[in-house]
Amino acid sequence: MLCLQEFPHQQSFQIFLIGCLLLSIIAICLKDISYLFGFIIGYLLNLVVFYMIIKMSEGILTFSMSIPLVVIMLFAKLLVYALGFFIAVKLELVNLIGVFAGYMITKISIYVEGYRNKGGDIND
């Protein structure tokens, strides 16, 4: 069965490296490295949000978190996403599209893993 705490490091890191390779080629062609920097920042912030989701889920299941605390955690996730977009808007070295693409890595890796296993159990 899939262990959520190991998932981002194992699966999404491979997709992240593929994305970095593609964006490095684009950066060389366009002579603009801001897409790559945005992608890296987006991926790192997406990992932070993913771990926040894991901790929030554990808190709900084991500690019966109260609804106001869950709402605060959801707003905290939104603030982390907003921070990445704010950095992209304020710094010319970071591209907004790259940040958005970095945010999608964990989601893409979940779809890829589901496609590879066709909805069945994951065999390690």
C-alpha cells in the first residue's frame, strides 16, 4: 500500500527531475532561467503544502481536530500557495508559470502512479 509520507520523495522527485531537464532546455533556448527557478520554488512549496495535508489528516483521524483548527490549516495552505505566487510576481528571477507548474508536480505524480498501477495496489 502507498505510504503517503514517502510518496513525495520517491515518485514526484522523478517527475520533478524530468521537468527540470525540460525547463533547462527551454531556459537555454529562450536564454531565460526564470522558468526553472519558478518551477523549483513551486515544487518546494508544494511539498510543504503536501506535508501540511498529511499532518492535518493525521490530526483529524487520530486527535479529532476541531473544525476551526481545520479551517485555519486550510487558510495556511492557501497562504503558502499565495506566497509562491507573490514571490513570482515580485521577483523577475522567478516566473509565475514555472511556479504554477511546480505546484502541479505532486498532483501529476499521483495521476501517473494511478495510471501505472491501473487502480490496483502498489507493489514495491
